[in-house]
Amino acid sequence: MFKIKLLILLLNSILLFSCTQQNITSHKYTLDYFGGEQNGLLLRNYLESKLKGYKLYDAESAFLIKGTINNSTSLYITNIDNTSDRNLITTSVNLQVVNTEKNCVILSFQDNISQFYIFSSGDKFISNNQASKKIIENNTDSLTQNFIDTLIFNQHGNCDKK
């Protein structure tokens, strides 16, 4: 009797697991050149790493991801007596998935994210540069993950010309 109950539980768990496993996307993607010097290279590396992690990268794919990344910095003062000046860094990304066989855009993604840090006055403090660099890396990583989530879980259109 015990073996029968275990077999029934095993069968139920296999059925439940097979129902939850679904192939969300069958497309594989390749990457285009991203401008923006170091920021473009950082974006490309994050995208390539995440696509390979999800097994969605193929250098010979017809679906090409291209786009731009921009970082802007501005002074952000939070209080009246101006005792804590902060540097606000905003990272904006604009990405498109293009079907190169049919020459059309099948997905457009545009997003931005901002973070700030309290900066110390003077050029001799390297903490300002390190904070800025780390924030740009974090912003790029977050935006890349948002794009991958959109790519995987949203149905994107096709290029049927009518």
C-alpha cells in the first residue's frame, strides 16, 4: 500500500511539474554594436552574459538586438540649508529587437533608472569616481535584467507584411 501511495504522489508531482514547464520563447538573439564607448561595452557584456545564462544567445540568429545607452549626471540638492549635495546619475537605455530577415522591428524597449550619492568636494577624493562607476554598473545591470524579463515574458510581434 505504501508503494502505491508513493507512486501516485510521484505521478502527481511529474504531472504538476510538466504543466508548469513551458517554453516561453523559442527565439535566440544576437547582439549588434552598442555605441557609447565604455558604457556601450558594459551594456553589451551584460546583455551577452544574461542571454547566454538563459540560453537565448546565438551569434548566427536572425533576431538582432541593437540600441543605445546614455548616462547623465546632475546636481541634486535635497534640503534647504544645502548641507548634503548629491550627484544624481540617470542611465537611459533604448533597445530594439530587429528581425534581419524581414527587416522590421519586433520589440522596442525604453527605460531609465536613477541613483544618487553624496559627494565630497574636491578633486582628490577618488570615492566620487568609484561611486559614480559603481552606480553606472548597477543601473546598467538593472536595466539589462528588465529588458531580458521583457524579452522572455512578453509576446513580441512578428513581421508579417500585409
